[in-house]
Amino acid sequence: MNLKKGSYFIKGGENNCNFQRKDKFKLVSCPVNGKFCTDILPAINALYAESEYEHANKKFQKSIDKLEQAYNKSLELKESPCANCVAFFQSNITGTLESMQKELHGMSRGFFNSKRYNQAHNKLTSVLMNMDLFRSKEYYTLSVQEITHPL
């Protein structure tokens, strides 16, 4: 599994501005030649790019929703050769959410805080906790399957 950056283009909505950003993920080599991710990888990249656009416009709730959708989209890759890619996607998406959480924490706390970001910060904290719970259940399931189905 090798992934590299590509490019992606979004035409702006309300502001009528254009937003260009690199693809977060691009398939470079794959043991099954990308057979399983032909629809899923572009969807994850599109959701990630839309999230970046919303984040740049300070629409944190929408940005969080898009990243959560991208995370859930990565779960559609259930084939065993795709496990490394799924873990890579999820790790990057979770890292982005954690960075956003630090940013929102700083903006919603302290002397010059803005209470308008409290709701987004609370939602993001909840989303990250749900992702951690799901990830730990998924790993448990995988380890049980490996034990009960010896090679």
C-alpha cells in the first residue's frame, strides 16, 4: 500500500469562490490494483476536501460531519488486503479531527473565548470518543477471528 497526494477542486457555494486542495489520499500501488476502492477512495477524498473547505470558512460543524462521513466511508472497505489502507485513512482522519479539537478548545476556552464554538467543540469530542470506542471494538473482533480461525 502506497498512497500519495493528488489534486482536487471544489467550486465554492455561498461565497462563489473556488477552493483547490490536494487529494489527501491517492493510490500508487496496491496488491489488488485498487479493485475494491475505485468508488470509495474518490468519495473519501471528496469528503475530506469538502471538510477542508468548511474548516477554512469556520463552519466547524459541517467540517466535522464531512470528516465523520469520510471515516465511515472508509469502513466500507472490508476486504483483507485493504486493512492497511483503512487503518491509514482512519488514522489521518482522526489526526485531523484531533488537530481541529485543539483549535476549537483554544477558541472556546480562556480569557478571549467565543462561546459560539462550544457546541462544535463538544460535538467533536463526542465524535472522537465514538471513533475510539468503535476502533477498540473492531480490533477486538479482528483478534477473536484470528484466534478462532487458525490458518
